[in-house]
Amino acid sequence: MLEVWHLAPWHQRRKRGGVALPFCDKPRLLAEHTKCLRELDSCMAKLARMLPTFAQALWSAAACSLALPQEAAPIRFLDASQSNLPPRDSVPRNSMDIEAADLDKDGDLDLVVAQEFLANLVLRNVGAGRFEVWDLLPSLDAFLAKSGAPGHDSEDIAVADFNGDGLLDIVFVSEDDVKLGRKDVHEFYRGAAGGKMERVLGLLPDSEANAIAYADWNRDGHVDLLLAGAGQDRLLTNDGKGAFKDETQARLPREAATTQDAEFFDADGDLDLDLVLAFEGGHALWIQQDGIFHDRTKAALPAPEFVEARKVAAVDIDRDGDLDLYFSHVGWMGRVPQDRLYKNDGKGQFTDATTECLGAESGTTADARFADFDGDGDLDLVRVNLGPLEILTNDGQGRFTDVTKAALPEAISGPGLGVEIADFDRDGALDLYVGYLAGPKKDPGAFDRLLLGVKPK
């Protein structure tokens, strides 16, 4: 199995298509009183600012050039939902998105789960991948009572240290709250002393958001935000203290689409971050040049059919050192459900490799994430549908084969909307937390699942 030294602990990494990638803080030198050390500090600071932008390329290059051919181990998961999760009727079951982070700094990964029109959920990992409900977030009862709904229409999550105090913060973005006439519709929680979270109002503009992307796009050492949803997406640049300046007008293309997902990634190998977006009506690619994002969709991406893209993942599926794109599609309202896989030529030009690498499928894919489940050095695929959960292996060239029946103890199906991949029980095998949407009728078969990976002997 390929092992890569990571540059930061789990809680400092940001997912990109299911692969955890490192952020790196500016090195703090012990002495700065001499001219020599000041110069060294300046050089190291420049390097630290560059690391987040090419971390994805480092990961891909390492997988391509350092991994020796290895035989793939069988992929197997055990369903630990009943034994390791709180009783299903004791927690909200409208899960939209999941993020893993070590919130209590005990060395294992906790879970933050966004809920649609219910209170958002935090689960503490008490060890060995066993989770309990954690009353980490302050109550919103008084705030929500004004509109009569039991929770925000939470859609997506960001977890990072936005103000540089060494504590993780949490952001939930909501979609339909603005339609209810609410204010401060997005929930921003700042990490506080004593392992608590405090809600901060007024930091984010009210908007109809389906997704939040976060990264240090301008390489100043601070984590910035993109709020994406109906109408113009918003670029919010961090001032270094956890406040944000809206730089949409100056830096983003004008657009009026409905964005379902967005990710920062380096499309063209120039060591700065670009943007890929999943629209209800297609796809978009915005390339950054000198701090301005330019729409290069028509020139760089294949023309999509009549599609609705729900998620996008930027991953190196063929180990050639650049990041390819996987778009998850749904077949609602007559749209083409076929997911799309686009290969990158290394310079930000993409070709459609769906037929060659993925094959025909007609599922309603709500999320797709990638990780090396079988230890052979390439990225495999877990696909969450409004239907069966699917596991596919990669042959090393980016061609995928369905191994669901062998990998899962039994068929798992339901209205799945999101998945998080991590080693929750710290046994060396990757695990899955899959989120399901029970809906207003509280579908009894829709509940979140914890699938623990079985490490090969």
C-alpha cells in the first residue's frame, strides 16, 4: 500500500473528491532578531503559502511515481450502524452532507452532519469508531422560533480554522431559509475555549446556497470561502482574523446559474487554485489568472448533455499527476442521469472518458467520493445514489469495475445524499459514513450508516 507523509493532521485537511489534502501554516521560527533569520523566515513563509495550492499535485505525483505495483486486496465492509451509532430514532435523519474532523483533539475523527430543516448534528467519536451525540453547538431554538421551522435548510459544511487561533470553526450553509424571510441564514460557529462553539452573526452574506468551498485561493495563508447556489456565487476572502471581504464583483465571472457544488483545485498545473462548478444545467470551469477567475468552460470542458450535476470531484484517477473531474448526475425532470468522467491533459484541457472508464449507468447519483480502498495505489470509487450504494475499484488506468456485492455484507439502498471516507476506528482500513434523507414522512428505512472497512490479513 502506498504511504504518503502528510503535511498536517486530519483536522487541518480539506477534502477534494474524498481525498484528504493538507493545508500548511506559516512556520514560526524561534528567533527573528538577526537579518539572516528574518530572510529565512521570509523564504519559509513563501513556501508555506505555496503548499496548499500544489498539495493536490503532490498527492497525485506521489501516487504516480512512488507507488510500486501492488496486488489489490479484497474490499470488505462491515455494517456497524446499529452497534456504533446512536439509536436511529434518537437523532435527526435528514442528512445532507458530512464532514469528519478531530473537534476535541483526542486523535480520532468526529462527525459534523448537516440536516435539512432539523437541528444540525455533531457526533463525538469516543474511540474505536463508536459515536455518541455531542451537544457542541449552541441551541437555535430562540432564533428559529421566529419563523416556525425546527431548523435551517442546511446543505453543506466547512470545517477549518478561519481566524488562526488554533481552534476549528464550523460553517453550515442553507438553501431555502432566505425564502422564509430569515436573516443570518448561514450558521458560522467559532471554536472557543473549553471545547465549545460560539455562533457569530453577520460574517456571511445571506444567500440561497447549496454548497460551500473553502481554500486559500490567494495564497496569503488564510482560508477563504465560496458560497455557491442560486444566482451569482460569492467569493469571500479572509482578512486573517476570521472576517470576510466579498470580492465577487472584482474576481468572479458573472453568472446566474443554480450551483449545486463547487471545488477549488489546480486545473492547469500552474500552482494556483481554479474552480470547477456543478450546475443544475451543466458544468463550469473558472481558471484563475493573476487573481481573477475567467470562464473557460466552452474551451476546456466537453459540452454536456441535458444534465443536472449534483456533485463534482477533482481527483487523479489515472495516476498521471494531474486532476481529472467526476460529475455526479441525477435524472430528474427528463435530464440524462449518466455520470461523466473527464480526463485532464495536464494543462487544464479535458476530454470525455466516460465510456472508456466508467461505462453506462442510469442511477441517481447524489455524491461520489474517491479513496484507495484496496491498497493498490490508485483511487477507487464509492457512489451514493437515491437507490443502491455502490463500490467500484480502479484498475490503475482510471477504469472502474463494480464490486459492490463482494464489498458489502448485504445490499444497502435508500435515499442517500452524502458520504464521508476516513479511518474512524483507527485500524488502518478506510471506513464509510453514509448520510440518508428520511424526509417529512420519516421514511423508516432511511437512516445513516457506518460501514467499517476490514483490513486485509
